[in-house]
Amino acid sequence: MFPLQETVWSALLVGVAFGFILENAGFGSPCKLTGQFSLRDWSVLKVMFTAIVVAAVGLQLLGAAGILDLDAVFVPTSLMVASALGGVLVGAGFAIGGYCPGTSVVGVASGRLDALVFFVGLIVGTFAFAGLYGPTIEALMAMAEVEAGDTLHDAWGISPWWIIGAMAAALVGVYHLGRWFEQRYGGPIDAREAVLGSSACGGDMPGCDATARAGQAG
């Protein structure tokens, strides 16, 4: 009757587990994400970059073992202009609102009012984009499309393992650079402080004043 039932349930369980981990790591607080933009807390970049490298290694190992057909893995078309514009807009939303789409859901589940406002704005923006989508936006998104291939391996013939090696080296650099900035600016923000909205999150960062007052009131 519902052929996707197993997929839906597995996705729901993974989503709940992912949200639980995000909240307990403090990522459900706007202070954690804005801490990345103020260079005080590099936890978000470290976690996401590490996940990318681990996923890349896992995909290649599964492909080499014949468990996964890498050619069957969907890779979105490389649209350079759309990616640049989208990155700027999404990054601005992160910095101003203190949430990303995933952490806003976690914040809503935790009862944060600012997360609810951000999430509502996300939904409204999504429907607005869908309603305004037309030839002009489509032409803008198609600018600087990479036609040679949608991966570095396809486009330039670079071995995936060389790419993974470069990403791993960059990841090590991010950890060292992040540690230097965190020590310089008094970070990182402790997970408990972020969850409770302690003033130690930094009152100069968007969302932290309101979160701090809520934490102190609780």
C-alpha cells in the first residue's frame, strides 16, 4: 500500500538520531553557528568537513568493494554562478539568523522561539522562490554550467583518492587553524553553555542575548 514505508521509517529514525546529536552538541543554539562566523568556535566547520571526508572515503571504499555502483550515485549538475549566489545568500542567512535549515528544526523541537521564526522564514522563502521561478531565474542558474562533468574526476580526470587526500590535508589545516582562532578569541563555546544559552556564548553574537535571557530565566 505504501512502498516507501521502510525508507520513510529509516529516514525518520536517522533524522531523530541526527537531531538528538546536534542538540546535545549544542548545535541547536544560534550561538554555536554564529560562533563560527565570529571565528570563536570552529565546531560546525570541523564537524561538517570531517563528515564530508569520511563520506568520501566510505563511498570510494564501497565502490572498490563492489558494494555500491558509484555511477548510480546522483550528482547534481555543477552550476557555478548559482552555487556562488546561493552560497552567499545561505551564508548570510546563517550569520544573521544563527541557524541553518537542519539546526532550525532542532531548535524548534527544543522550544526555541527564534528557531521557529527562522524556520517559518525558511518555508516562506522556499515557496516564494518556487512561485517566482521562471525563465529569468532559470537562465541565471544555468550560467557557467560545467559541461565536462559534475565531479572533479569526470571533468579533469583527477583520481578520487588524490582529491580525498587534498581534502584530508585541508581538514588537518582547518583543525589547526580553528584551534588557533579559538584560543585567540576565548572559544570554543561549551555545549552545555550553548544549550542553556549562557551569556558565555557571547552577547555580541546574533541571537545570543535572547538565548542567554531564556537560559537565565530557566
